[in-house]
Amino acid sequence: MTQDVQRRVVAVVAGIGLVLQLTAGALPTVEAQPAYEAEPVLKAADLVPATLLRGPRHRVDEAVPTKGFLAHFTIHSDFGQLQVAGRDLLAVRVAEIGALEVLERQSESDEFVRAAAGAAKRPIEAAANIITRPVETVQGIPEGVSRLFGRVRMGAASLRKAAGQSDASTAERTQEVAERVGGITATALGYERERRRIAKQLGVDPYTTNPLLAARLDDVAWVAFSGRVGLNLLVAVVVPFSMVLSATSITDNLVWDMPPADLIRLNGEKLAALGASEAQVRALIKNRWYSLTVLTALVTGLEGLAGVAGRPEVVTLAVTATTEEQARFVAHSVGMLLQHHMGVKPLASLAAPGPVVGRTRDGALVVPAPLDYVAWTERAAQFARRTDLAAKERGIWLTGELSPHTRRELAAAGWAIYPASLEPAKP
């Protein structure tokens, strides 16, 4: 290379360096977006009290995968294995093991054995319509309730389709009751009433989606009904309150004392009274993922928010539930908003863009979050940055825990975090 060419190369390189120096300050700074977190597998002892993890007739696996903001527990009991989504439902299932023990003792009594021998052949099979699924891997767990933290839309056409025909016969409506989760198929007059009576004695949900308890209730109720034997269980099984809903006080004993078809009709009338359209009422009643207990709790919660605008919008969101966990989440959220309305600060309006939210009279946004553990996932990040949830003051009322990363990101996005419980509102 000649000296002339060398000088030209040096000059070009120097020029490029000068340009880069001069423009560096003018170029925008591109900050790397924080990495998303994988939803972790946690220790059961870090999530729930030790009293729930082990008892004389059960134990809970130590490893608890989280998915869709819920913890997924595995219970091993003397009566069989159970998969449970959510800490609140875990408490209910553990208490139901106590009910199973009572029913086991009852079925071994001399009186029951004699009645069983004389009982008529059952005209029905196992009653509860329950979808069971093993939770063997984190990948196999459904999305859970996190879907309801994204924008959820149901147009008028979709709502009408979900509602179906509005002139269904009484027989068809009764069939719809039987086909929902926790439904009871009974062809003998009086059997279903006997089953509810026994559930009330035990203090458990007559429409439980616990397949072990549902099957045992079926067997004992049939013997008590067909064998004409009056069972006096004399038990003191205490089912922890779980907002929804294992036959709790907020349903005023309705799930124990009222026949299913009558309860469906009453819930429909209440929904219409709070402003829901015929299509909204029909679509929610038809949604099989709401057991009668959860449906009644949802309607009762909305009824308690009398005078608060926007309740029919919540019904539309409730219709979109595609799993039992999502149905329970909507009912829990309404119950938490009722708790806030009655005990913290009154609400002026509700909205349900996904999730259910409330606004106080001074414009503060209230987001109920009956969740177990929230990692900084893409869904969490999208929720935190949503412009349609903007407010001068906005808070998340959380029953569970946040990862440290999630807590920092939510704070940076202007969200306040408040601890919440699933205890019922006190009238």
C-alpha cells in the first residue's frame, strides 16, 4: 500500500470515529426490557399453614407448581388422590377429608349395614359431573385464571350463541342443572333432598366438585333414602371459609335447603333484577363450569353491591369462564369487591374488561386479585401497562404473594399493593 493510500484510509477511519462521537449523544438510548420470569415450583410450606399439609388421613406433596397465578397442590389421602388449584380450595379439600372420615365410620355402623342390605337397587350412577385431570407436569397444567387478566371481549352475537334458546322446557332446565360441575343426577323423588340434608349435617358443599366426597355422598344418601333410615351423623366437621364457597353463610343456607331447579330459577330472577339481560342470564345459567354453590355465591355478591353501576358487565365476563378455576375466580373477585364496598370504601361502579374491577366514588381503581403467586410473566407485564386501567390512584388487593421482580415492576408502573383476605363481608 502506498503512503498516499495509507493516508486516505487513516483519514476515513478518523472521520468515521468523529461522526460516531458527534452523533452518540443524539442517538436514543435503548433500554433492554426486563426478562420475564418462569412460573416457579414452590414449597408447600411456604404457601399454606403446616396444619393443612399433613393430618392423620392425608399429606400434601411438598413440590407445588404454579401456573396461571395459581398454586397446584396434590393431596394424597386414605380415600384417594386429589388435584387442587388454589390455596383457598386446598383448605376446603382438607376439611372434606374429615367429612369423608365421618361418612366412612357411618357406613361401617351396624344400622347402616342393615339399611344397605335392604336398600333398593340404585337407578342412578355416580352423580357428580366432574372433570378430573392429573397434574403430572407444569406443562400439563391449564392456563388458569391468568387469562382473565388480559382483555376479554364477548360481543352480542357470541353472547346470544352462549345463551341459546330462551324458551327451554322445565325438563331441559333440570338437565342443565345436572350437567354442570358438581351437578346431581337423581331420578328418584326425594333422593336429592336427602343428599343435601346429609351435606348440611356435615357442613360441606352439596355440589362439591371433590370426586371422592361426591361419590361417598351419593352412596350414603341412597342408602339413607332407599333404606328409609334416618342418619344422625352428629359431627363437628369445620370447613374453613373460602369465600366461595363450600356452602357458606353468604348463601343463607340456600344451597342446602332449596331444590336445584328452584335455586336456578331464583338466581335467574336475581340476575334479571340487577339489570342483566335475558341473554346474559341465560348464558350464565348455562355455563357448566359454575357449580350451583359458586353460581349462588356470585349472584349473592352482585346482589349485595346494590346501587353500584356496571353489575351486568360482570355477568358478561362471568359467562366467558372456561374452567372451574376461572368461574371461582370471578365469584371470588365479586366477593372481595363486596368486602371492599362494605368495609373499606364504597364503590361507585364496576367494570369487567378482564379482570373484574371497581372504582370508588373518588375515582380510585380497585382490582381484586384472589391469586396465589404472581411471577413477572408476559401476561403480568401486559396487565401492569394497560392504559384502559389508568387512574390517579389504583391498587391491587392481593390474597397471595408476588415475586420480588413483580413487586418492583408493579410499583414502577404506579400500582399500590394491599394485602387482602377471602373472608366474607360483614353486613
